[in-house]
Amino acid sequence: MPHRTRAEERAAEIDISPTKLLADIEQLTKERDAALALAEEYLAGLQRERAEFLNFKRRTEQEGAASASRAADSLRLKVVDALDDFDRAIDARPVALADDPWADGVAAIDRKLRGLLEREDVRPMAPTVGQAFDPRLHQALSHVPGTGRPADEIVGEFQRGYWVADRVLRPALVAVSDGEASTDPTPAPHTN
């Protein structure tokens, strides 16, 4: 018997019968299908996790922006309150101080604060007297009887409201007519 090499011995051991090959193909097909199903399951899980992460990231960014906006609103409201004080001081300025440099300096500070708020996109609401009451924009402090004005019409403004961008920073504090007919021939005073 001729001497066979190791490769020839291994080739002789391989079963290449059609039955064996079909069984091998069937086994390999099952293994492939199982691997594909597992890969699809892993892919679907990864896609869900990625979507959840992106949602979490978006929510976190929105919450951070909302928190920063609330903090900025707190500061804006403090400046608006200071402006209210400046308005009262300027309105109550005695005539003797009409050309006083100190009083002019107070008015200049008022203008600087208003400029600062304008750069922050904070602006006062339009005067409200004569408008219909809107609970999104106004806070009613009182109902005034006998104004002769329609019910829920604003007849006085106690404190100016302010916008920041497209939302209400501070609602206007107002007095609202109750719709009763006037009992006094003189019209009701408008508070501004």
C-alpha cells in the first residue's frame, strides 16, 4: 500500500454523500436562522435603547432650559419690581426737583434698567384700561360696581404687566367693571 499523506488521510475521512451534505446544509441553515433572529432581537433592543436615550437627553435639555428660564425670570421680575419703584418715584418727583441733576440721575437709572430689560426681550403690556378682562394676561384685584361699563371690562390698572418673549412674565393687576349701570354722573377714575 502506498504511503498516504496526512491530507490524503483527512480527505478520505470526509463524508461527501448527498444525505450527509443535505443534513449539514439543514443544520447550518438552522444555525444561520437562529443567529439572524438573535441579531434582529439585539438590533431592535439597541434601537429602543437609543430612542429612550435620545428622549432622555431631549427631556434633560428641556428641563435645564426651563430651569435656566425660571431663574432668569426670577431676576427679571426683581428688575421689573425695581422699575415700578422708579416709576412711582419719578411720578411723585416734586416740581422743585424738575431740573435737579440728582433727580435726572434717578431717571437715567430708570432708562438703563428699561434698556437692560429690552435686551432681555422683556417689554411692558399695552395699557389695559378699556380692554376686556383676560385671565391669561390680567389678575383682577377688584370688581368695581356702578361704572356704567360692560361687565368684565378693565376700568383701572394698579400695576403694569410685562411680557418676556411671547409669554407673560407678570400679569397686569387690574380693576374690572361688574357691569352695573352708573349711579354717579361722573365717570369712574382710571388708575394707571
